[in-house]
Amino acid sequence: MTSVDNQTNSNAVHVNFVPRGNSTGPNASDGVATAIGHVVVRPRQQIENRIRSLILSGELRSGEKLPSETELARQFQVSRATVREALRSLFAEGLLVRRGDRGGRVIVNSLDHRSLSEAVAESVQKVIALGTVDILEVSAVREYLEVPSARLAAVNASAKELEALRDIVAQEKALTVDDPRVPLLDREFHTGIAKSSGNLFLAAIVSALHSATNPVDQLELSPDVGRETVRQHQRLLDCLMAKEPDGATAAIEEHLSYLRGHVSAVRTLSTLYQRECDRLGRANSPFPG
């Protein structure tokens, strides 16, 4: 195997430009030289490209362990430092993960709609935390996607998927609004509908945006709001089970509109509260301490 670390310029093909009138090639009449060069990449990039290609082609499958850094260095005939640099880039891309501590084995990351959802959720949470995107903007995009999700689910949902949604609603009916399981069940209901749409990419994005925004956490949940939310879930489920796309569309639009009004109200109160804190120069409370 050829060593990529010791590659020299003698292996590279250079472009030679022949002066006008001296060319003997096919383009001799106009004096333009034929480009025959190619980009010569660094050893690190060659290793990255090779491993990336194996992953994306399926030759290296999700969950499969990579050889140790020492073994990869031997196979590629490069230093361990070069291998480590290449792997670092693939970690950053999300193609590889390390199982266990620093010395743990490197494995191929799971590359499906679930891992896509996790990656998108993590990225969205970061931009929300940094303040570069407002959570209400993200919520608006989620709502745009949930309407077609519900419509598609009314057509494509399987009996098993509908049974899972029915079980979620049954659990919601048995809980009080202060139960810690409420946000999780709400997320499972909405993402379950998206998964029932038959479009895995749509399901991944809806799930990611739900995880990033946690709609229930944005509400001031009173018993009345909790009961109405569950009633709306039941109406939507009824439309899905009846295979009524128009009904499902109307039900999800009504539900999202209801939630939007309560989220906006809570956000407005929070904004006013913070402004009062700023006015009085207090970090946490508008009231004298």
C-alpha cells in the first residue's frame, strides 16, 4: 500500500501552458493548453474521504466499530496524529461517535430519521439559547409542518400507529396538569401523528422542533387548559381513525391556534415582567426585596 504521508510533488500532475504557436495538441490552432491536472489532497483529507465514502455507501454500517487508531495508522501508512485529525472531522460531521470514555471504541453513528431528528433538535436548541432565533419563530415553523402531517396521517396511519395514539390520549385523560409526564405525552402525540404521515423526513423535523421548543413548557397550564387540550387531542384522533383528511386538518388547525394564543399570552406576560425587572434594576423580581 502506498504511503500517503510520504507523498511528494512528483506524484502530482501539473498543468503546462504552451505559448501560442508552439502547441502541438488538439487545441494547437488557438494556442490553449489542455488541462490535465487534478487536486492533490492532504493525507488527512484522503483518510476522511475514504471513511466517509465507506459510511455513506453502507459498507460501514451504523453501529459498526472502526479499527483502533493504531490499526488505521498502519492500514493508511500514516501517523496516529494524522488519523486522529481525520477522525475529529468525522466526529464533527456526526458520522462517528465514541462509545465510552476518551479511550472508548469509535463506532459509526446511526444515520436514520431518528438521528437526524436528534441532530436538528440539538442545533435548534443552540440557536434559541444564543438568541439568534426566537422560540416563537421555531414554533411557527413546527405549526406549518404539523398541518400537512395530520392530513397525511388521516390517509396513511396504520392500525398499530392509531392504537399507539389512542393509548397516549387515554394516559393524558388520567393525568392532572401538574404531572411531569404531561409534556412527554404531548410530544409523543404530536410526533406520533407526524410518524403516521408516512414521510420519515417530515416526522424527523416535526419531532426535532417539538423537542427544541417543548410547547407545553411554554404554557401556563391550568386545569381548564389541560382538559381542553386533551379534548382537542381526542377530536383530532377521532378524525384520524375515521380517515377524514379535511377533518384532521381542521382539528389540528384549531388545536394549534388554541395553543398559540396561550403561548403568546404567557410570553407577553414574561416580557412585561422582565421589562419591569430591568426598570427597577432587579435581576429577578419587580418587587422590593
